[in-house]
Amino acid sequence: PIGPSPPPKDLANQKNFRPGVVFDTAPLGHNYGDTVLEAHDSYTPGSTVEVEFWSAHPNNNFQTQNSYLYIQHLQANGDWKSVLTDGDWDTTFRWRRYFLSESIVTISWEISEDTPSGRYRIVHNGVAKSLTGLHAFN
């Protein structure tokens, strides 16, 4: 028989040597949320959509009550209905720093075989940190 295991380490007082986010900027002539890489006009089930946006560091807001991304389907009444988020297996959200304070996010969506046809859009939510505070965008 195996005896009781030791208690887990207390990580409450762990030191973090990584600097926090100082500030974000969008490139000259662009705004947060502008596309870097546009989606194609049409896709088929089984293919992958990949888009890129000018963004900000995701550590500015962990989106715990929200999502970094939404895949939305246009309904017959003209409303957009969210059908997938960053918590779904068919989506990925990747962030990378571009130069010193600019960021690009890449959002991918693997279109499942049972996805209904129609018009879809990808919405990216973020929060930028400036010298005057935090500012949400999408």
C-alpha cells in the first residue's frame, strides 16, 4: 500500500519576475480591431478560417465573463447570433507582440462538417492599456 501523499506546495508567495503590460499601441493609421489578414469570401465545411487583427495584450483583461472571440451567424431577422467562443474546440486564439507595444491576434475556426450554411463573422474583443487607463474595443 502507498501512504498519503505530501501536501501541495504553497504558491501564494511565489515571485514573478515578468514585467506587466506597460502600454499598448495600434500602428500608425490603424485602430485596435482593424484586420491585418482578412477572411476569404467563402469557405466549405472541413476548411479553416484564419483572420488576424491589430490588438492589445490579452493580460489587460482575461475576459473571464466574456470571450476574446465570437463566431457569429447571421439570422433571418438580421440579428447576429453567437455560435462559438474561445472556449470551443473548433476555435483558437493566438497572440503575438509586434515591435515593442503593438500586438496581432490570430483567430482560427475549423468549420465542422455539420455547420449550417450561411453568413458568418468573427468578432474579436480586447482591452488596450494606454497611459490614461484601460479601453475596451472590438
